[in-house]
Amino acid sequence: MTVFNNTYLVMRHGQSQANVADIVVSDPAIGCEQYGLSPLGEQQAKTAAAQYQGAPITHIFASDFKRTKETAAIVADALNMSEPKYDIRLRERYFGEWEGKTSAAYEQVWAKDALTADNNENGVESTAQVRARTLNLINALEVKYHGEVILLVAHGDILQILATVFNDLPPNQHRTLPHHETGELKLLVKQGDDVPF
């Protein structure tokens, strides 16, 4: 496993109104303005922050979708931190023609993902593309910071695809990793020993 300059934590947004409605919301024009957190999602974010017992988080970066911004803001407030920074490289994976459809669409996309990292059928952003943009952010943070504890607040698919980097897996094998639950905060990689917080 590659040793990084910083410790990275990842958190999936809390339950969103899109989760409750059971629809795919991946278009930035919609996701950045609509479908924030449900009451349960707000509570999940508060609980995750309250239960965190690791080294103090020094920076929070989040997707600029409404559901991730609200999650990151709750965590920052609970930890008495300054406002999170927003980065489009953490945006939801774009699901193309599946936009607005039910969450059953995910299973169909993931089945095609398993065949190739370049799956872009129906206008879906491929796992290779998602991994490239999220890894681009990690590389930028590695240049800018050293010895920091950085929390990335984003979306389920992109966090699992990013995790393939740290598990020496091809990006299209992201579904072989444990599912990232809404509101779940966990270690992505820790410098030196890979010890859970």
C-alpha cells in the first residue's frame, strides 16, 4: 500500500431527500440546488461527528451537491471547524440516462462496470473517469499538505471507486469493497500503520 503524506477520512452524505424518493440525482444542475438531507440524514451527520474519536480533523473538503454540503456543514459545526471547502472533483458520479430513474438503475450500471473500467453505456461516467478525477484531488492535496487529517465528504459510488486505489484494485471492482452507508465516516488511508481510528 502506498504511504501518503496525509491521513484521509471519507464520509458519505447522510440520507438525502433523493434517497427517500428512491431516485438517481447525479446531474450537478439538479443536485447542487435540490435534494438536501432528510431529517434522518441530518441526524446521521451529527451522530458521525459526535462519535468520531480519531486525530483532530484539520480540513474538510466536500462535493458541492446540496446533500454533501449540508453534511459537511453539520460536521464542521459539530467539530468547531471553519467552513468546509467545496471541490467539483468530489461530485456524484454522473449516471447519464439513468438520471431521475429509481435506484434499481445502480445495479444495472454496476453489472456493466464489472466487465470493464471504461463502461460509459447510456452516458454513464466510467469508473476509470471517476477514479482519475478523485485521484487528481488526492494528488493535489498531497502536494499542498503534509501530516494533515483530511475529511472528504462525498457520494457512495465515488468514495468506493476512490477506495480501489488504496486497495490495489481496478476501479471497476469497486463493488467488491464494503458498501459505504449514508452518514458513515471511515478511514480511507492512514500514514504508516493502517490502524482504524
